[in-house]
Amino acid sequence: MEQYHPISPILAAHYAKQCTLLTVKKNKHIISPVDSNAALYFVVSGIVRGFIKDSDKDITTWFCFGNNIVGAIRHPDLQPNHSVEYLQALEDCKLIRVPYTLIEYAYTNFEEANIIGRKLLDLHYYAASERSILARIPNALRRYRKLDETKKIDLNKLPLRYLASYLGMRLETLSRIRSKELLKATEHPIAI
């Protein structure tokens, strides 16, 4: 948190006391709709994906490659309740669980928590806006290229079925696009 603003030793002590370190194995859920949505998670290491279910189909909504805060969809005015979103570890993950009760306490009692919260909100809003724009690009190839250009997601670390879901295309379409892009890259290598 101190990368965004210095925090007081008292606030740091509250976080140290109330936050817990979790290890989540690959493919396990961190949170699902049957769980109470009562915390955010700082991803120390590993890859996490967010997704929802539509009938029997998973729809991937985002990925996190670590060193970021993630959580399930939650209206800010609601008490902890169940979310429609799932969080899943795509690799073995180390997480720090940060209860919403602690976050609310920090906002009420520590000015620096509000500054940090605003900066994190700005970053998450920007990332959500980028995902929204990506989802609206009507052409599958252009969506793939746009995502690849950002270099924010390591496309080679993700299972293709989740990447295809995130990009709103069938697995076969993604495989065909990746093959064409790989062929194009080998035909026109970049001189260094």
C-alpha cells in the first residue's frame, strides 16, 4: 500500500493483525457465489481469473498476474453477501485476505486509507474501462491484437480456453488466430 501513500504504524498494525495469508492450489476457487463476499485479496504470487457462469458456460471477465488487489463483484453500499462472480487460482497462489470490515474501519479512521483507496479505485476503474473497450471490438482478430499490444496480460501463461472466453470467441477461432499470428511473426522477423 505504501507505493501509493505512506501509512502510519498504527494502520500497518491493524492490517498485520487482521489480514491473513492464504495459499490456494491451482484450479481451486478463492471465492464463489456460495461464499460470503467479505474480503478483497492481494495476490502476492500466481495467476487469478474472475469469471461468471451463464447456464453451463464460464465467461472469463479478467485476469490478475500478481501484485494486485482482486475481489468479487460487490456493490459498495451492501454488507457482505454472495456474489455472482467466481475467483479461481490458475496457478498455485499466495494471497493476503483483507476483510472489508478492516477496509471500512481504515477509511473511517485513517486519512491515508482514503488516499490509497482512491488511487486503487482509479487504477481498477481504468482497467475496467480497458476491458469494456476490448469487449466492444467487433472483430475477433482485432480483439486479440489489441490485447496482445497492451502487454498487460501474458497470453502464453493462460490456458487457451480461458483466454478464448475472455476474448469472447470460440477456442477454435483463437487457435486459428494464434496460428496466423505466429506464422506472420516467423515470416517477418523483427531485426534487433
